[in-house]
Amino acid sequence: MFKYDIGVGVNYRVQSGYGFTRVISASLPNAGTVQFFLDDLDNQYSETVPILDVRIDKTVVFGRYRVGVMLDAYNLTNGNPVSNVNIVNGTHFNRSIATLDPRAVQLGFRFEF
């Protein structure tokens, strides 16, 4: 809490990348077509993702009622690392299919009675 009862919350986290490897299909006698990992999952990792989120809030009291305003900002550093890739064997292997969501701001109100 700061002067004038303005609250600030900061969340900084670093998420490690996940292990992945190529998935290939093979025909096996008496089992049909099966898929399996070509390599150990510990050999390749996606990017490590640092994320900074901030919240600022202020609550005002009107008699027995309380009104709060909250401003949330997500991914302030605006990082855009790849968060998912195609692992199926072929020409699209390791193609990016998802990245971290871009910077976003949210405004919220709370009314307590």
C-alpha cells in the first residue's frame, strides 16, 4: 500500500521450457501403425519464458459501500517466445504454432455492499 491507499502488486515469474522431440509413425506386425518419440525428451527444450504482471488498485468508501478500481497489466515486457511447436515428423516439424500472448491491459471495478 502506498500513499492515498493505492495498492500495487507485482508478479514476475520465469517458466522453464518444456522438453519435446520428434514423433514418428511406424507399422509394427500385429500392432498396426503406432507413434513414438524418436529421441529422449531431455535433449530439446522450448524457450524459457519471463513474464511480468502488475496490478494497481484503489478502493473508496461511501458510507457502508466500497467501490474499488483495479488496473491489471499482463506481460509488461512484451516478450513473445514460442510456447508450442509442431512435433509430428515431416516438413512441418518444429514449426511454431503458438507464442506467448502480447501485452494486455484490463480495467476492473468492484462494488461491495
